[in-house]
Amino acid sequence: MRRPIIKRKSAAGGPRAQALALLGLPRGASSQEIQDRYREIVRELHPDVLAQKGIPADLRTAAEEMLRSVNAARQVLRRSP
């Protein structure tokens, strides 16, 4: 069974907890788990992949916004210990 792309929950705690929640990962996720989940999401939301699948332009635009959020979350996680 596939996990949802992004879980939208309000996460209590700091930026790291919020970034992990955005990626749908538990608080104790390892760097490898973070990297694997990030790559999984990027493969699903990449504009070229969506275009090849025939996804309409308006949905691709929404996916690009989600991808920006995922990239921001990854940057937060890369900077935090």
C-alpha cells in the first residue's frame, strides 16, 4: 500500500518537527529515511514526470508548489542536527 505523498498535519514543535511532519516521517527519522522519502516525493511531483503522465497544467502548478514546500522542508532538515 502506498503512503500519501504529503501528510498535512499541524506539527507541534520547531521547524524540524514541522518539516518531518510535512514529509510524513516520525520525529526520530534517520537521515537515510529522510533522503529516501524526499526522493520518493520528488519522483512523484517532478514536472517532467507529471507532463509525461498527461496531468493537466493546473494540477502541475499545484504540484510545483508542493515540491517547493518539500524542498524547503529538506533544507531545514539538512541544517538541523
